[in-house]
Amino acid sequence: MEQQYRQVFESEDPERIVLVAETPFHSAADGVTSADASPDILGFLVARHLAPEWELENLVIAPSVRRQGLGKRLLEALLASARKTNSHSVFLEVRQSNAAARSLYEKMSFEQTGSRKSYYKDPAENAVLYRLGLE
């Protein structure tokens, strides 16, 4: 996965935004050794700008902090950034079985616009398409 992200950000492809939620950084003064000083990533979001739209490519939240509003805050930050680019909408696809993600998107007013049969592999599963207008 890391290599895939490196390739994405090293290319000249469309503009992307990465939002990262992490634990606060602690210094040695806090009694944390330098080996333990790096923050832990709690979640991240990756989206690309395909003017006049944004595509949410990935939203990942660590299992230990799920259902605490972190995904919603990352998504709200994406929507705020997308509005600053005068974009029309944000779209995404999600596994049909991912009830937690689908619930979040629907609570954030994304509307289901279609599906893609057997879009995902290992295991094979349909994708559900969502879109949120920004205007």
C-alpha cells in the first residue's frame, strides 16, 4: 500500500489532498523518549481534484478510534477545501457491505447515484456510488 501511495504522489496526475489525523506530538520534556516521540496516525483521507469535482479516494480510520467522529471531521475538512476550489461536487465509491462508511456518507448528505457490479476484488463485491453537490 505504501508503494502505491508513493507512486500516486510522485506523478504529475491531478491535484490531490491528504488529510491526516494523528495523536499529539510529545517532547522529551513530557517524559517521552525520542524513540517514542513520533505521533501515531489515527486516520487519513486522500482525495483528488478532477475539476470541477473531487473524488474521495480513501478514508481510513484506525479501529481503536472508530465511531468517535474522526471520519466525519476529516470529511468535513475535505468538503471545506473543495468548496474553496469552486468545485461542484465530491463523489466516491464504497463497498456495498461497508455499512459504517455508507452510514457516515449518508449522514453527511451524500446521495447514492448508482452501483458498479463486482467492482471490488478479493472478495468480489459491488461498489455503491455516492455524490454530494457543493453548490
